[in-house]
Amino acid sequence: MPKVNPDIIRWARETAGLTLEEAATKLKLQEARGVSAVDRLTALEFGDDQPSRSLLTRMARSYRRPLLTFYMTAPPRKGDRGQDFGRFQMIFRRRRGIVGCPDSRCEGSPGYGSSNPRR
């Protein structure tokens, strides 16, 4: 049976936005044999220990990753997200004289408070 890649365990936790302490709590890791939950998770992330099937399932759920992710050879590269088109919308709105709130529900915009707001 293939082994779980420790680099992937670390990558999955970090991309889920969890610290070691938060992840240990979320995974319901407890102190065992005098080793703290954080130290147990650290050992898994450095490859000193392999997770059980049930722990790996909890990791997949908590880190929001498919179970097979943990068997990949390397963490995926960070993708290029391209341009942020929100800036173009802001420039367009400024040229049209629309400043601030995007619709008529905002105080100070034309049609504010009317029963038939402009859209």
C-alpha cells in the first residue's frame, strides 16, 4: 500500500488556513503516550509517523481535500489566477459618475429610499 506523502499533509493544512494547534483541535487529536496533539501532528507532517485510515479521512474532511490528494508525489504548483477584473469595473463606474455603492439601495445614491429603486 502506498504511503502518505508528509509534504502533502503540511501543504493541505497550510492551504486550509489552519495552524498546527487549530488543526490538532479540528482533527480531535489527543495526547497519547506522553506526546502532545501538536507534536503528533508535527511528526506526521515530517514523515516520522504515518496517519491511520480514520485520521487520514478526518484530515481530508477538515482540510477540504480529496482523500487521494494525500498520496500525490508533490504538492500542486500554485496556479496563475490571471488579472483582477474588479479594477476595470471600478474604472467604468468612475467614468459613468457612479461613486461608492454599486446600486440604488445605498444612502446618497439617486433613487435611495424610493419604492421603485433604479437598477
